[in-house]
Amino acid sequence: MPPRDLAALLLYPATHAQVLETRERTWPHWGGSTTLEQYLQCCERMDEMEHTRDGRIMTWVLAPRDPTTLDFMCACETYKRTGLVAYPSPDGPNKVNETPCYGIASAYIPEAKRRKGYEQHRMCLLHWVISSCDDFVEFPKEWGVPPPKVDGAGGAAFSVLYSAVGEDFYGNAGVQAEDKAGQMEKVPGRVEESPGWKWVEEGDLDEMWREDAGFIKNSLEGTPRSDPSYETPSPTAFVSALPDRGVGSFQVVRSLLVSGHAVPLKVWGIRKENIGDERRATETFPELLENIKEAAQSAGLEKVEVWNLPRYLDGLAEGEGNEDGKKYEPTRGLPVIKWYRGRGETRDVEWSFNERLIYGTGSAGAEV
């Protein structure tokens, strides 16, 4: 679409009718085995969960200058979350700041409206809104008119998204893909649970997320200034979103309510106290894998997947440490990040604790 036509479009927070329209559009793609009525009921139930409180979830539509139209071009959701930014320190612990950040999800465009530039234009406007760029940058004239300010939106230091359409498309909107490999493990026959480990049931997850948030903060304080595993040799900042305040638990509920391939898990995690330093983690990791495989096998799963495994554990997940493990580069759900403020550009920032859905957000839709 010619730039002047895109410039005639604005980004609006969705009305209730537009939210329903977006969900009806996405149901065939993300509704799994649910009926439309069941899918809408699931969405309504998730709208009442902790992660949505105080306006933390918003649906956005790209539309002509009619904020109530149902004939909008495309839509997405944003989840406002608590994040951490750590700046490397030459002496002593890194300084860690708490900051708003966003997860971008449910980015979908109908087939009839694809290949017209709508999706990329929406991403440009969305970055502008959630970063409060108008505080320090002039709005590009070729984009048209600045989106209206929205109470409760903005002020983010960074945003993240898991792309289902590859990294190049979102790179054109100024988003940088992270090169994070995964390990796939074949699940063997049932193995005995190791002593000293505790299964985590659904009711225990909120406590685990809270403890994880503290662990992430402490880890960022001690993160070294450089490491061969970093995406950039000398990051200007380390960032991470946090899994507590309903974020991690929402992902569990969504997988149970909506997924077309949900499985009846009795446990959702496993813990061992006092893992300790890197050497101790290396000793306990094989036991951890075996226990995870046991839980997966008992639920009828054939494989488990690990994202962003620390490099010093790679050999224990594949090759000499585990003949079933296979390392690969994911082709869907690619993690992408956009850095808005502070030191350096997006390419200079290291995304720590990028562990797919729990520490990020949902998947994006497609425009080809």
C-alpha cells in the first residue's frame, strides 16, 4: 500500500465490540479444539485473571480514522509487565532497575488484508505508543498523525514478542531477533523419581514465580559484563521480564483452556533446594532432566523442549552427556526484542532469561 494510504490509518485501543471481533477472527487459528463459544468464554475467564488487572492487558486495532469500526485492518494485544534492566558495573554488583515492559501477542491479520503493509505500520505505531517516544523523538511525518495518548499505556524500556513469521519481517519494524537455540529431548520409558526433589503442582506455581523473580534480580546483579554466550560482545544493558504477578500462571491456564493439544499434567514443575553454584548445577542437571522426562512420559508426551540453556550445560543436554538430546535453531516462535530507552541500541542489549512463553509472551500472527 502506498505510504500516504497507510498514513491515513491510526492505532486505537479497541472497543468491547472490536475485542470480540478480534477474537472471532483468531478463533480458527488459535482456538484449538474449542467451539467459538467456548473460545470466547475462555478469553473472558482469562480477562479476569491477575495478569490483566489495572489495565495491564490492552487490545489495539489499526483502522481508518473511525475508532469504532469493525472493519479494521489488523489487531494485537499488549501485556504490560514488570521488567528489570541491569547496567554493567566495572566494580561491584550491577545496578538493577525495575521498569515497565510489554509483551506483544495475538498479532493477527486476516488473509484478505495481508501484503498491504498494515502489520508493519501497526508495529511502528505500537512501538511509538508503548515506549512514549514522543517524550524524546519527533513523530515521523510519513507515518501520518501521532496515535492518541492512552491512559496507562507507555513508559516501557523494552518490549518482546515471539514471532511466527520469522525475524526479517519484524526487523523491518525495528525489532531485533534473538538467536536462542533449543534442545529437544526424547522421552524414554518411565524412570524412578530421584530423592531430594519436590514436584510442583498447579497450586504451588504462584509461589515459585515469586521466588523466580527474586532469583532473576539477584542473577542480573551478578551477571558478568561479557561472556562468549552473549549475542553482543559487551552489552550496554541486560534486560528481563518477570514471571510473577499472574504472568506465569496465566500461561498455564491458557494452555489448559484453549490448546488443541493440551495434556492432563498432574505436576507443572520440579524443584531441588540449594542447587548452589555453577558446578553444583552441572551435577544436578542430569537428575533434573530425568525427572522432567518422567513427568512428560506419565502425561503421554514423547519429547520435551528446553530454551536458552546456559552454555555450560549444553554438553549435558546433547552429545556426550545425553544421547537423546538434539540442539536446533527454532523456526517458529522466534524471540524478538525492541529496546526503547537508556544506553545503546537494541543490538547492544542482552535479553536474559529468555525462556519462551513464561518469560515472554504469546506468538505473533502472519503477514506474507
